[in-house]
Amino acid sequence: MSHYQKLVQHTLKIANFNHLAAISGWDQAAVMPSGGNQARSNAMAELSVLLHQLNTEPQLGDWFAQAEQESLNHREQASLREMKQRWQQANVLPQDLVQAKSLAGSKCEHAWRTQRKNNDWQGYAKNWQEVVNLSQQEAQIRAEANNSNNKDTNCTPYDAMLSLYEPGTTTQSLDVVFNNVKTWLPNLIDSVIDQQAQQTIIQPQGPFSTAKQKELGLEIMTLLQFDFNHGRLDESVHPFCGGVPTDVRITTRYDEADFMQALMGVVHETGHARYEQGLPKQFAGLPVGEARSMGIHESQSLFFEMQLGRSPEFIQHLSNMAASSFSGHNDAAFSQQNFQKLYTRVEKGFIRVDADELTYPAHVILRYEIERDLINGKIGYQDIPELWDQKMQDYLGISTKDNYQNGCMQDIHWTDGAFGYFPSYTLGAMYAAQFMASMKQSVDVSAAIQSSNLAPIFNWLESNIWSQGSLYNTDDLVTKATGEVLNAEHFKRHLETRYLR
Amino acid sequence: MSHYQKLVQHTLKIANFNHLAAISGWDQAAVMPSGGNQARSNAMAELSVLLHQLNTEPQLGDWFAQAEQESLNHREQASLREMKQRWQQANVLPQDLVQAKSLAGSKCEHAWRTQRKNNDWQGYAKNWQEVVNLSQQEAQIRAEANNSNNKDTNCTPYDAMLSLYEPGTTTQSLDVVFNNVKTWLPNLIDSVIDQQAQQTIIQPQGPFSTAKQKELGLEIMTLLQFDFNHGRLDESVHPFCGGVPTDVRITTRYDEADFMQALMGVVHETGHARYEQGLPKQFAGLPVGEARSMGIHESQSLFFEMQLGRSPEFIQHLSNMAASSFSGHNDAAFSQQNFQKLYTRVEKGFIRVDADELTYPAHVILRYEIERDLINGKIGYQDIPELWDQKMQDYLGISTKDNYQNGCMQDIHWTDGAFGYFPSYTLGAMYAAQFMASMKQSVDVSAAIQSSNLAPIFNWLESNIWSQGSLYNTDDLVTKATGEVLNAEHFKRHLETRYLR
């Protein structure tokens, strides 16, 4: 057996255990009674120890060195590259740093759940400075490793964290696109809010039973060609897309007073799910057969939610289906026009997760700029509240002075040191806009949606994105699909077309 | 760390992986879409390989030898005894025999699914003789090991198989109780059928919606004090009780034409579940903290289903609750008297899983006598159809001549070589009757059920059975609880009291 084949076998073994971790994790979030949590956490921790052992087995370094000398075809070379990157990321950190960060992160996150409610920045900062410190060490080590592996790059500490979620994307390229967005977004937001001030909107009046909402969600998933032979819809407190590509588990959360959020949440998660379901089956269990990056994953969920789901033609379907599910309700509230207004309402707010399509990038760029400078050591953790307030004023015109709970303490990401993740959200939104612009050159998207046969749209995504897995780096994937690398102009044009009248 | 402590740690590690196997198995049966099956089966097979490695690690033999020299208290000694028995059972067979039996069993079981429908005994026998042959080899090796471990016993091959499910129970003791049953059961069945011939019974008329049946099942589980903080009710094709003691997953199957079977199925599985939920928490994850045997497990489900569930007082609750769930139906069908008749109807039939309380033991004794003689080499596999026919005529007065599909080909157990399991069903029924007889000496069972506060009943089971785990062998457990070892007279008296008027 070649060393490449040995690596493939070992990686498939790891995939089998990751499968069990994914299903146990879904179970814990979606169906497990709370009394089962302690034993489940123990079992999942045991599995993590095993996975760490498998990912760091000493002979792997030798196998990679040998495999790189073997004669491999193009796809095998891509597969080897992805396996090696995974292995390097799992092995580069000293074990005591991994454990220290995990402990400090758990401690900080646990206390944060109370401290946030109490607006207790001082208490939070006491735990968090250790998380920041350890994350800076992690970033430094990862950057050095990246630089010694590739003499042509100059990887900064933050670049190294970014590459955990967006391999190939650099601070340099992000600065270009995000600086572009910053030149037009604040003015666009103001103009749109001005225009919308005159709108009359009718809020549909509930209650909307969970059972009916679930039926409606399943109906939408059917329209979106979700494969129910390879997946399910369930409920959880925090909606997510989990499971494995052969069995994708999406969840939503129902509010009997408002069905519209859960409904669009299902559309969003179905985007993630169809990407997973459409990944190349010949590479099942191998990194090269997995999603390209968090940003590309988010591009699919946001393609479904924003590009497809908020198009006038799709909203026509949504409003028809919702009206027939919740008959007896005020007709005007269920009109296409009213749904369109509800689903494109723009408001300036403090909270990222509640933000609309137009203000969301402002929240992300703010976090990107702060975490970039924090991890690169240009600012300290104690500088953040003031920077946050200043950037909120610059980008959205609202102040978070002394309002830590709705400012820099609002997100879970930083509490355990997940620095480098935030850009993915807005990268996803931008890629989605670019994919739609490119798709429209060959597909009559509007006609496809109107006809309720969305296959031409999904065929484009499947052949250009889903079936490509991680065969190409992000720039190549996007260039093959759209003829150019990431270009923020598509996003700008999309927002102006949708929001400016 | 003492060697005993090392063994405990290793066993808890195994328990963590068994936890993942239990939850993945539940998921596969209860919620997994069918397209996920191949990848799931691969993942679970990988986990089995790991568990086999952990159960057969070479240093364990030394650890057991050392631990037996260490100073241990009574409970630790019991824990060590149970860990060692588990280890011996996992290590005694040569690996090639385990694999050969697994392969032959899978092949036979797979073909059986079609062969049974076609009444194809010849085709079945071709695969099955290999399963029998390998099972005989397995039994021989296990018996020799048992005899060399304990010079005082004379363990037959069948005894060795029996001890996998009923450790401590021997052919000798089973022959005594089953021969006792055979002296009175056939006549009792005839008398009861004669008496019931005059009965008028009304079948409740459906449809009964799945949603309402599920609500009713949850209501009954609440009455039975199922702990929903540590368990769930779901659906599956074959009802079972799975999961782990901190998170017990029971399932049922709904038929909209008939709610009564699913309802009593829920009562049965709740009996299994409460045993699991009541196991001693200080031994969680250790064999000594697990259920004593399959027969004792079945004694709890049958205590719930037969002793408690079919008592006139409990049936009064069932009929009231069902009538209020399915209001609008014919009142007479939902009377206590009619429910009692429906739930105690006796009929001679071919199929064990469809048998009633009274005829069920005949099916089990027949299988026991045949598998005992087959594994001990006193008969050959080709003798079975004739023996089956003859015993069916002797015990139930019906013939299975040339009717293999409803005769010796009806059960899945033998297809993959699970010889020694069948006695557990009737042992469970007998233990349940004995527990009830003993409980009635200190608990006013009838009053407890009538009052809807069943705590006194469950307290007796919890302190005498559930909380004892595997601290004692079965004879000692039963003697501590009831003052004597298994005594078939209690079962006889129970059946006569219930069925003879």
C-alpha cells in the first residue's frame, strides 16, 4: 500500500469517529433530555481525546513526506494537500497551550453568560485577558509555522487564525474588500432608512402553532429540493446545520408569535444543508471532499436566504404558502408586497445576530478590524470598548458607550478565542451576490423561481460549488465559477438594486 | 494507582464509547433517514473495532491477576468479579471464530428475510448449518474455559451460551422449572380457552391518530413515574429500550387502527426504562452497576406489562385515559371490563411474538429444549422441523408440519447464532410473578394503583432490584428480595388467579 493510501485509510477512520461526534452533538442539541448532559459530555470528551490521538499519531509526518514523493494524479494531489493542511493545523501547537486555551476559554465563556447580563466588563476582562493572551501565542506559533512552510508568504498572526476558517484568504485581501464596503455602506444605510420611513407594514398576528410552522418549513424545504432521504428538520435553541453529508440535520426554533423568522431560518439552514448533500461522494470522509471554507459555506446559506429567499418571486411563494398554512389571518399581512417589506426592513441596532442584510456587514467589519489589531498586538484588550463605541458611531451612527452587554460582550465567539471567524459571514454574503450575478448570465433565475422548478439554479450551484468540495483553493473556485476573484462590487450592486428605489 | 483502579478507569473509558454506540444505535433505529445507513454502519463498525481492542488489551490479564491480590471491600470485590467476567467472555474466543460466526450470521440472517417469506427451509438450512456449527464450537470453547476457571462446576456447552444472558442460571435449574410448567400449562390453556369461548368482546373502532396515541403514551409513562429528565419516547419499527441509564430512549410503533398494542408496549418498555433509570449511580459505567441479566431485565418490563399493567385496577386507569383521549367512540368498547377481556384474551397461535401471556411460555420452552439439545450435540439442525411440529402439538395442540415460516424459521435469534437467549423471556415472567407475590406481603398494591400513586410499588422494585445492579448473582438477588430462589409456583398461581374463573 502506498503512503498516500495509508493516509487515506487513516483519514477515513478519523471520519468515522467524526461521524459519531457529529451525530452525538446533534442529539445533545436537538433531542437529549437535560439530565443526560453530564454523561454525554464525558463520552464526547473521551471521543475528542481519541480524535486528538488519531490526528497526531507520530508516523503521520513520515507518511506525508513519503506520499509527497509518490506519483499522484491531480485529484490525489489536492486530497493530499488538504489532508496535510488539516494535519499541520492539528499538530503545530504544543499540547499544553491547547489545554490552557481550552480551560481558559471554558472558564471565560461560562462566566460570560452571567457577566453579560450584568454588563460586567471588568469581571469579564479578568478572565478574557488570559484567552486573548493564549490566542495571541497560538496565532504567533501558527504564523511562524506557515511562514517556515512557505517562504513566499508573510503570514501575520491574524492571517494564521483567519486561515483556520478561510484558508487562502489574507488580511491584505480582506482590507481591500472591506475598505471598499466602508466607502459606501454607511451612506447607503442612511438613504434606505430614510426611504423606508414612509412605508406602511403590517405584522401578521399569531398565534402560529408550532405544528403548522413545522409543516410549512418542510414544504419550503421540499421546494428547495432538500433530500429527505439524507437529512432531517428538528428543533433546537440555537438553529444549526449538523450531521454528516449522507445525513444532514438542520434545526430551527419556533416562536408561536412570529413564524417569519423560523421560516427564513429554515431557508438559510437548507442552503448549508444542500451544500453538504451536494459534496462530491467519491471523496466522502476526506478533507478534499468537504466544504471549501466557512465563508463559502455561508455563501450557500446566504444565497438561499438573501439572493434566492428574499427575491420578489420567492417571497411570492412564501407568502402564498404561509397564507394557506395560516388561513383565517388578515390577507393584507400575507400579501407578497407586505412580506417583501417585512423581509427587507432596515434598522440600525446594537446586536449582530438581529441585524438585517444591509447593516450586518457593518457589524462584521467592526469586529474584523478590532480582532485583527488585537491578535497582531497593535491594541490591547482594554482598548476594545472605546474602539467599539467609536466604530459603531462611524458605521451605524449609534453609541455603545458603557453598554458592554450590547457592545463588545454580545458575541460568544471571542469568549473562547475563536478569533478569525467573523469575516466569514460577510465574505459569504459577498460571494453569494457574486455567484448570483454570474449565474444570471446563463440561467433565467426569475423564471425558474416563478415556475417553482428551481433545478436550473441548484444545478449551477451543484456543478460550480457543491461538487467541487475542496479540490481548488477559494480564489480558484470562485474564479472558475464567476470569472474573477472576490469582487465587492457585486454585493454593492445587489444591495443598491434591492434597497434603493 | 492500584490495579483495581486501573481496571475501573479502563472500564469507564469503554463505557464512554459504549454510550456513543448506544446513542448512535438509537438514532439509526428511531430517527436516521435511510440514506444515512451506509455511512452510519461504517462508523459503528469502526467503533466496534475500537471497543474490541479496548476489551482485549493485553495488559488486562495481568491487571486482573494483580487486582485479585489487592485489599478490596465487598462492593469492589463484586465490581471486580463483574469486570472480570465481561473480560473473560470477550477474550475467550479466537478472533477467527468470532469473525467467521459474524460473517456466517450476517449471511444467514440476510437470506432468511427472503427465505422465511418463501417457506424455504432447504435454502435456509444451507446457510444455517454453518451458524450452528460455529455456535457449537463457540459453546464448547466457552464451556471448557468456564470449567477450567471453576473446578466445582460441570458447565455444558449450552450452559456456557446461557451464561452470556443469564449468568449463574444452568440447564439443570431451568429443566426443573420448565418441566414443572409443562405439567400444568397445556391443560390450563385449554381450560381458559374453553371458558373464554362464551365471552363477548368489543373491538374499539379507529382510526386513532398517532398524535393522540403518543399523548396517551406519555400520560401513561407519567403515571408510571418515568423520568423525562433522563429519557424520551420515540417511534421505531421494532419497539425497544435503548440509550444509557442517564438518558433512556424507549420506542413504540403506532397503528392507527389499533391503539391497544402500542399502549401496552409503552408500559412494557417503561418497565425496562425504569430499571435502567434506577440502577445504582455510584457504579455508573461499571458492569456491577448494570442490570443483573436479560431475565431480570425482562422481569421488570413484564412486571410493568403483566403484573401491574394487566391488573384490574390499572386497566381501569387505562380504559379511563383511553376513553378520554378518544372521546366520541363507543363507550362499551372502552369499559374496564371490555379492556380486561381484550388484554387477557388467550389464543393458540404459531407466532411467539404475537402470543398472549398464557401461551407464551409454551413457545419459549419448545425453543429452549430444542436449542439446548442442538448446542449440546444431541440433535442435528435437520431434526428441528419435526421436533418443532411435535412439541407444538404437545404443548399447544397445533401442527407446523411443512410450515417452516411459522415454525422454526419465524425468529431472528437463531439466524445469527444467539442461542441461549429465549429462556430469558419466561424467566422474566416467572420472576415478575414472584416479585409481585413477595411485594404484596408488605405493600397494598391494589390500593396503590387505585390511588394513582404507584410510589410504594416502585419503591419496592427500586430498593430490591433496580438499586442492586449486579452486586449479587441472580439467585442471591432473588432470595434477598423474595426469600427464595426462582419458584415457578408463583407464576402458576398468578396465571390461575387471573385466567381461571
